[in-house]
Amino acid sequence: MVVLGAGIVGLFTALVLRRQGVAVTVFDPAPQAARQSSWAGGGIVSPLWPWDEPPAIQQWAQAAHQVYPEWAARLRADTGIDVEYRRTGIRWWLAEAERAPAQAWHRRWGLPFTPCADGLLSPELGQVRNPRLGRALALAARAAGVDLRLGAKAVPLLRQGRVVGVQQTAGPAVLADAVIVAAGAWSAEVLATVGLRCEVRPVKGQMLLFSPPPDAPPPGPVQVSRAVYLIPRADGQVLVGSTLEHCGFDTRPTPEARHGLHAAALALCPALARYRLAGHWAGLRPGAAGAPQVGPTAVPGLWAHFGHFRNGITLAPATAATLVDQLVDEVTGSPGCVQHG
């Protein structure tokens, strides 16, 4: 099978397929794996406001919450990379009207929480260091036998109304039983090559990185407000995010976003005034309404695994498992359950 896209979603897909004994080739035009939204995001392993999400996203988020510890341990054993999956807790800052829905969501999913001033603390949720996760997934994929072709662009190959593989821009066609589009913000461009449309669009997000002073306190929980979120890393650095900008494929950081994020971060955590601003970057999320598209498209042989928007890292291991279950059932002739957003 072929996966188009070597971000975290595509790499999880490839590894889950290999666990099923399926031969997999992954194509990505970028020279490095997981360097777009996978690298640029924050790595919170939860939707920012999970009680506001559609049921499918809530279900996938809880499934991923259960399997992330196993994935982190296995990746460390296979690659030597600690992806820094930690259940550091998430401290939500909530208006009074938001507290009851937040508490009801925790009760529904059996997650502990502690009410606190202006919000609640969810101690079992946490984060992963997404650049490390991307590197570990790429190494593990290669070690598992995935043919990972970076710097190689390919598009679905359509014959007699069915996708039968991919055509490389600079190379021969590669035939496959199925082609999975996991190209993030570029998924609409890939689908357009076979006459399909989807509502995935790039949404720019800018982030800041703060380095701690020598006497900084130990890292605390992730903090989330409606204006900004703070992600303390194990080494004391703090990530701050993020903007939501509809400006095409422009990934240039802007002074306006830097000033706005900086001010919002200091308003939430005045102690950051003692930290040094050490980084500022932007990435492109695959913006889409509703849940990700996970399952077969209208063209036989072509499968969708995109549209995760702000939840790619949060949902990827769970949506990959859903997709592979459907795909293996389809290819082996067994009935499967298709889940669409």
C-alpha cells in the first residue's frame, strides 16, 4: 500500500499497517519527515476544548489517550528516542458557564479532575514533544520495513475509474492495492488530481518558545485559556500558542503575532517575564470543519486520512487504527465500518 504524506498522521498509518504485515511505501515531497504542522505544533495530547468537539473526535481522543503510553515506550525501545510523552496534567481556565460542561465531560469519560479557581485541573492528560515524536516515528517506520521516500512527489494513478497506485513526478509508477492520502493541508491538492474536492484548507498557526532562567521552578501542567496556551517542557522551556490565520500557504512569522502571543502569555502567567524569548515560528494545520476524514473516498482504491486540524498529534494513533481496520477489511473482502466527518 502507499501513503501520501510523511507527517505524524501518515507515519502512524504506515506503522499500524506494518503491524498488520502490510508492505507500505510512503511518499513525501519534503526532504524530512514530519516537518510541517507535525513539527510546528504544541504537542498537547488532548483537544484544547474537548467537550466542544464532535463525538467522533472525543472518542478518538480517548482511544489515543489510552494507547499513547504504549506507543511512547515502544518508540523508545525501537529508536532510543524519548518522545517525552508525559501526563503532566492540563489546567483549564474557564468562565463560570464553561465549568459544568467541562466537569460533565470528565465524568463521562471517567477522567479525574480537581476544581480550582477559575477552572479545573485534569491530572491525567498531558503532552508529547512532537519534533521528537516525528523523528522517532520515521526511524521506527524505516526499521519496520517501511519504504520511506522523502523528497519524492507522487500523485494517485487513475486507471479505468480506479486508483491503482501512484505516479512519481521523477520516477516510475508504483502500483498498490490502496493509496492513502495523509497530506495534511495539501490533501485537497492531491485529491484534485483525480477530480475530487474536499474542504481542507491551510490554517496558519504561530508559536513562541521561552527559555527559563536558572532558578525557574519545575515545570507544571499545561495551561489552556481561550486566549492562549502554555506548554512547559521537561527541560524548563515553555511553548506558547497559537494563532489561527487563513492566509494560504504562507508560513512566515509576523511581528504582530509575536507581540499578541507574548502579551497573552504574560497576562496568563506573569512569571514568564523572567523567561527569554528564544523562538518564533509558524506552521500550517489542515483546517477542516467537523471530524477528520477517515475512510474510502468516492474513487475506488483511494482512501482519506486527513482534516485533523488542531488535533493531528492528539488523534493520530487512534484514527490510524480506525483507517487500517477499515482498509484491511476492504482489501481482504470482509465488511468494514466507514467513519466520515
